[in-house]
Amino acid sequence: MRAFITGITGQDGAYLAQYLLSLNYEVHGLVRYTSQGLNTKKLATLVNLDEVTFHIGDITDSLRIQKLLNDIQPDEIYNLAALSHVHISFDNPKLALDTIALGTLNIVESARNLGLVNRTKIFQASTSELFGNSYDAAALDETSPMNPVSPYGTAKLYAYHLAKNYRQAYGFHISNGICFNHESPLRGETFVTRKITKAVAAIKKGQQDCLFLGNLEARRDWGHAKDFVRMMHKMLQQKQGDDYVIATGKSYSIREFAVKAFAVAGFDIIWQGDAEDEVGIDQSTGKILIKIDPSYKRPNELHALVGNPQKAIDQLGWNPHSITIDNLIREMVEYDLNLLT
Ligand code: NAP
Ligand code: F7E
């Protein structure tokens, strides 16, 4: 089997490439040209780079995407490439649109033009950001209203519907994985979980004094990327394409995540003060380890997310509890501590 992964240099791309190689797939990946060489650092921590065929290109370049699909003739496409940072998408709405909406269009329309409808199955990386603030005590599933609150989420909503359009209009085997947050030691360093675990490690090693965060009350449903990529593959092994929520069904606040992460390194955080003056203090030393920086707050916040993955449990064999939040946090903190030794 031959797979083409866009976004192979990101967190999910690395875990997915590792998983597909373990299944003896021939793995092809789209990588962006940079003057520094290929950005394969994350991938190299999980796979032997010689086992992957790299193709320099950009998801926004329709000519290049069509040429690559024609050359590779993949059995499966995993479309993971995106400007994936929600906060950054507010200042870069066109880049979000270009990479996510037009990028997805380039994939599906190239596949259609090349007559790949009966040959190639497609996974589209959709997101819980589609829902916006629809959460009202009941967990979100495939039927919940979609009202995105960021340029990122809005671009992903286009891509989500486009994938459905190509399934319905042309018969493509194409699936939307409506993925809730998933993390790992390979998570980008400006997403809140990795930012916290990196800061915990640096503070523990005496290389940083304090961690600055934005909204501590937002809640997210966090799983492990390693588990999520297996579901991406599983979706393409079904008889037909469909849409699936992948989530753990439990949510925690940023505050709770931070307390747990500091605890792994032996810090017992207590809170003092209110609003932007609130601080997190190490109980045993009295040192302030967490402060609020309003610049990390978003123009529009998605306050709480928790998913209902029952369909994926029933149809894909998804195990939402394979890695607990405590084990995920421990793995990330220990990884970041090891990076500093
Ligand atoms: P990530 O670590 O930010 O990786 C994004 C990937 O997209 C990187 O390989 C990046 O390449 C590539 N990319 C960005 N712009 C590109 C362009 N113009 N042309 C080609 N490649 C480009 O994201 P992730 O966490 O692995 O997420 C994978 C996908 O799932 C994304 O589409 C994301 O939106 C979606 N998603 C993620 C989560 C989550 O919690 N992780 C949840 C729901 C959905 P460079 O390395 O060159 O920057
Ligand atoms: O923020 C709050 C922030 O940037 C989570 C992407 O993978 O998951 C991810 O998007 C929460 C938000 O992820 C900081 O306000 C507080 O409420 O880690 P994040 P995200 O926005 O949930 C979805 C499902 C995707 O699809 C995306 O691609 O944490 N928060 N303080 C902070 N966030 C950041 N980044 N930095 C802070 O200092």
C-alpha cells in the first residue's frame, strides 16, 4: 500500500508515518522547501528518514499537488497540512484559508481531475474547532451544530464540507476525522500543553523562572496523538468514507493541566490573586512560577470542548482511555526534562 501524507513534518505526520511504516506501507510525504533544508526533526525522532520518500512542495500550489498525485498514484492520502495554530490564525486569516481551505481543494480536485476516485481513499484532518461554543453540558458528536469562532475553524469548516461534497457528488472514499485536541512530546512548542511541559522542565532545571499563560479557565478534551493517527488509518479501512468524532470524552482546564504538569516535577502549585493578577506559587518555596500574560488571550475564545466518540468506539474500535491524561502529561514532562539533560 502506498500513502501520501501532507503535513508529514508535524506532530501527527510523524506518528502517522511511523504507524504506516510499521504496517509496511510505502510512505510519501510533502515537505516545504526552506533555506535551512528539510524540516524533518520531529519525524527523525520516530522513523528512519531513509524509509520515507520526500517530495518538496506546498499544499497551496495546485500544479505541484496535481503532479505529485499523478506521479505517486497513492492508495491513501492523509491531508494533515495546515496552519494549525488557532491564535496565529487570527493574525494570518489568509494563510489559514490558503493552507486549509484551498489546500484541501487542491487535494480533492486534483484527485478528481486525475480520475483517482476509485483508486485513492482520503483522510481529511477536521477538528473540534468546527463546533465553536456549541458545548452545552452534553458532549459534542457528529450531529452537533458547527459554529467556528476563529479563522482556523472557519477554514476547517469549508474543508470539512468540501470533503463531504466530494464524497456525495463523486463517490470519493473520503473521511473527516473530527479530532479533538491531541498532544504528545512532539506537539508544537507554542500549543499550551507543550508550552507548559517545556516550562516545567526548564524551571525544574533552573533555566527559566516563570511560565506566562493566557486563559486558565478554557477546557479541552486532550488525547494522545499516537492513538489518534491509528484512527485516521482505520477510517480509510472502512467500506465507505464517513465522519467521526475522535475524543476521550473528558475535559480539563488549562489550570488543571498546569497543576498536574508541575506536580510531575515535584512542584505543588497554589493560587493567589484574581484575574490578570492571579499567580501560581510553589507551596514549598513560595516562588511565583505561573503568571498571566493577557497577550496570550484570543480575540475570540472557544471556552470548553468535550467530545462524544461513541460512533468511533462502535465502528472503529476506538479506545478513548488507552492513555490517561496523567500518563500523557508525565510522558511530556519527562521528555522535556530529558531534552535538558
Ligand atoms: P502541526 O504539528 O502544526 O503540523 C502541521 C503540518 O502542516 C506541518 O508538517 C507543516 O509543515 C505543514 N504545513 C503547514 N503549512 C503548509 C503548507 N503551506 N504546505 C505544506 N505543508 C504545510 O499540526 P498537527 O498537530 O500535527 O495536526 C495535523 C492536522 O490535524 C492539522 O491539519 C491540524 O489542523 C489538524 N488537527 C490537529 C489537532 C491537534 O490537536 N493536534 C486537532 C484537530 C485537528 P512545516 O513543518 O513545514 O511547518
Ligand atoms: O490552546 C488556552 C487557549 O493553542 C488551548 C490545535 O491543534 O486543538 C488545537 O487548538 C487552550 C485555548 O490549542 C495559553 O486560549 C491559555 O483555550 O493549545 P492551544 P487549541 O486552540 O485548542 C484544536 C482541536 C485544533 O484543531 C488546532 O489545530 O489554551 N491558552 N494560555 C493558551 N494557549 C496557547 N497556545 N498559549 C498560551 O499561553
